[in-house]
Amino acid sequence: MLINCKGQLVDLSIPKVMGILNVTPNSFFDGGKYKNEDDIISQAGKMLSEGAAFIDLGAYSSKPSAEFVTEKEEIERIVPAIEVILKHFPDALLSIDTFRAAVAKASIETGAAIINDIAAGELDDKMFDIIANYNVPYIMMHMRGNPQTMQSLTNYEDIVKEMLFYFSEKVKKARSLGINDLILDPGFGFAKTTDQNYEVLQKMEVFNLLELPVLAGVSRKSMIYKTLNNSAQEALNGTTVLNTIALTKGAKILRVHDVKEAVECITLFNKING
């Protein structure tokens, strides 16, 4: 399972860690922590030194009922963050968490390696064309609606079956445009109840039928802290447990806030599995 990131082939047959770095004032866990250059450089360096293969930059919070951010403001947040990280860490592979084609375009032209789209093109019909034109790896997440409406769109007859169909259609469209490097994200917490999140995790190996790498993003999410009756700040242990389960189900990328712990999780998982 190789993906081409700016000419560098990354082997996902051995699971990798993607560290989360939000340059937003309102993300559910780390909102507002990384607002200036020094903070961004420090956190990026920390994640890379701890073993992150990728850093996922976001400039628009996708938490439920997130406030609207203009396209212009999103670009003005994300581009300087890309520039400052690549200035200090030129070999860093940056993933950009956006559902807007214009933001994706500006980010790729600034040096980003991957686009991570929570809507898989549903919220911007130009996104697939941008990915095809620039030939970058594309993470396609499952979601219904948008961050403002998704939590009201949780009515499924068979959630995993419907998600498999959703991804099959997205892969077909991407392949028709010549997009080669695709990664699937089940979208834990997006248009899913807590029970549905756990059902998807329990059956996540089904997505391996599509023969594409699967990303698991459960880090500190409400499916953990609501179940444990604690908070996002107290959900690291629960995150590690679910990350381990995700690895047993075939996850190839763990998208996390806490890189060191996720790298340790993969190291021990690999030890058991030879």
C-alpha cells in the first residue's frame, strides 16, 4: 500500500500516525492553542520528533454545530501555517483538512502533500478536479450534510452497508478522473450516534474489501468521553484502546492529537503481529 507524497513513496502496509494540528480558535480539543508561529513550529516539531509520518493541518473546525468560516479566512489561516512548518521542517508531509477546492488548491501550491476532505467532494463539486489536476493523495471521509447539520442526519437502515456503497461510488468517480492514491475515513463522530460509531468500529474490516488504506480518527472524541463519563481532556486512555482495536480491524493511519502514545500503540501492535 504505497502512496506518493510529493515524490516520496510512503508504505502504509505498516501503519502510520497522522498528528493533528488545528490553527483554529474553536476546535473541540485544541482550539486556540496554536495561534502564532512559535506555537505552530513547536507543536509540529514535537509531533515529528515523536514519530508522526504526517501532520494534518486544519483551519476550519468540523465539530458539530461549528461556526461558519469564509473561504478567504480559511486560506489566510492555513497558508501561513504551511509556509512556517515547511520553512523549519522542509521534509514534513502535510495533510490539509478542508472540504473546499480553493483551499485545497492554495494549500497544494504552498507545499501540502495530502488533502483530507471530510465531505469527499460532497460540499464542493470542484474538489475531485483539483485532486486529479495536482495528483495528490486524497482522504475521503464519510459524512452526511455539513458540520452544522450532520448530527441530525443519523437515520440509517444499515449504516455499514450504506457506507460501503458511499465509498464504492466515491472510489469509482475518483478512478474515472485518474486519481490514484485514495484513503478511506469512516468518519467517526460525523452524522453518527455514539452507538453507530461503535458499530462502525466493530465492523470496520468490511472497508478492506475496497483494497484501500483506511484511516481511523477517534482521538479524544465524544464517542469515548461520553461513554466513559469524563471529558476530552481525560480521553487519552480511551483513545489508545480504540486505536488498538482499529489496528486489529485493518487501520493503516491513526489520526491523533497525541502522537507519542499512538506510535507506541503501533509499535506494540506490530510486535505482536511480527
